[in-house]
Amino acid sequence: MKLIKIEAHGFKSFADPISLKFDGGVIAIVGPNGSGKSNINDAIKW
């Protein structure tokens, strides 16, 4: 299985719709504290 895209709306800190595409082989999610990095991981697990 290969994850190619995540769409979220109303999930934790993502009140507005988001769409994240995973096109490459290695993906890094970076940002300041409180920007929702862990929530992306939670969306994948959910």
C-alpha cells in the first residue's frame, strides 16, 4: 500500500479543508509548534 493523498476537513486543527499530496519517496513534515504536524499523523492513523 502507498499513501498518495490526505484530505481533511473539521479534523482536530484542520477546520478548513486541506489536501496533502505525497508524490516523492521521502516526505518530511516540518513547522512550528502548534501548526498541526502531529494531527497529520493522527489523520493517517484514524
